[in-house]
Amino acid sequence: MLLVVTRAPDSPDALAAAAQATGLALAEVRMRLAGTLPRSLLSDADRDRVAAAAAALERLDFGVFCCDPTAAPTDDSRVVARSLTLAAGELTVVDGLGNSHDCPASAVAFFIRGTRIATTAKTIKTTDRTLSLGRAALTGGLLWTKKTESTVTKTSEEREEMILLHRRDDQPDIVLYERRLDYRCLGGHVAPSSRANFDALLGRLRAIAPRARFDERILRPGFVAGLPATSVNSLDLALFLVTISLTTQRPAPGG
């Protein structure tokens, strides 16, 4: 269970009070809350402890929520768009199976922009023959080389821009990936670059749903890397925390 902070009060002793409320060292609180909120302050299998710490922080006027990271949605529960039809007040998304999904502009609560990183590890084994004087001596000069095997693991990353359309009408969220889309919906404005097309499509979507909030904090340096290690994909966890934060966020006192 995670205790996530979405807002910290603007007072010089706020972090010290949070440290006392959670039983963490002040330096640990500072480190965990550094950077862009929301940040996970506490991770514990003891739900009661997390709930008690959350209640204590709320009394100190922190914005907090508790969540189970394993509840984070993945693309298995989203509509992964392959093509779109854009119209005034509505968009229609076609997924990889050819199924159509209508989404009124009023149903889009917010857009969240991020980057999906796929890491691939490839193991390469090579065999070489090298000169071996010792082996030559042992075999009376019959064998002058020996076989040497080596293994090298090469890791590569593939990054792809994405946009999550979070719906307020209880229908599945929609996710758009830069290199998986048919951009013919842009008409005569299709560009040679997928990134240019992706940015143009985002502009069209925001124009269709002007009341939907736009959030790209996931792209800020250190945001995803600063999340706690869980069994959940780091981007899916980031989307989960930002979605809850946007859904539950309330203005700070006096704001």
C-alpha cells in the first residue's frame, strides 16, 4: 500500500511535522517528496499503518491519498487506438481489432502525456580461437590454439510518446501511441514525421475537448524514476497516481 502526497502545506516546519507523523527521518521525507508531486512518501504492507499516517498528514493539511499499486490499470483495460475520426464535439477510435469506440468530447476529463519505454535485453555469445603456447607444448605442437567463449548482454531502450484520454463516463480510457497510429484523420496536414503528426493530433484533440485538463508532469525529469519499485510497470504506476491526483485534487487553503 502506498501513501501518496499530492500537496504539501506552505510552512517551514511542514516536512518536520510529516516526519514525526510517519516515523520517518526528516532527511528521508525531504528526499521522497523532492521534485514534482504526487510522490510516494510511504510504502508498507500494513494498511492500518498507512491509513493512520495518511490521517495524521491530513490533519497537518497535506493533500494525500492511499492506493494499492497493483490496482494500476494497464493497456489491457484501455482502448489502444489505431485510427481516429475527429468531428465537432466527438471522436471515434478504432482499436487493433477493428472495433469502434465513440467518445463525446464532454466525456474526456483530462489528457495525460507521457513516454512508454520498452527495454530489451539481448544476449550474444561469441566463440574465438586464440594462440595457446601452453597447449602447443602439451600436445607436442599438434594444437596451437584454444577455443574461448564469451557472453555479452546488450540492453536497448525504445521510447514512444503516448497520450492517455481519461474518461469521466465510466467507459475505458483511451491511449494513443505515436508510432501505432494511422494519421489520415489529419487530412492534408499529414507530415513525414510521426512526432509532428502526434503533436498535431494532440492539438486537434485539445481543440475538440477544450474543457479537458492537460497534464504532462510525467515527462518531467525524475518523475517516473522517483517512484517506488513495485511489480507494476513504472509508466502505468505514474499514470495511476497522476489520474488519482487529478481526480481528487482540491485547491490549497486560500488558493
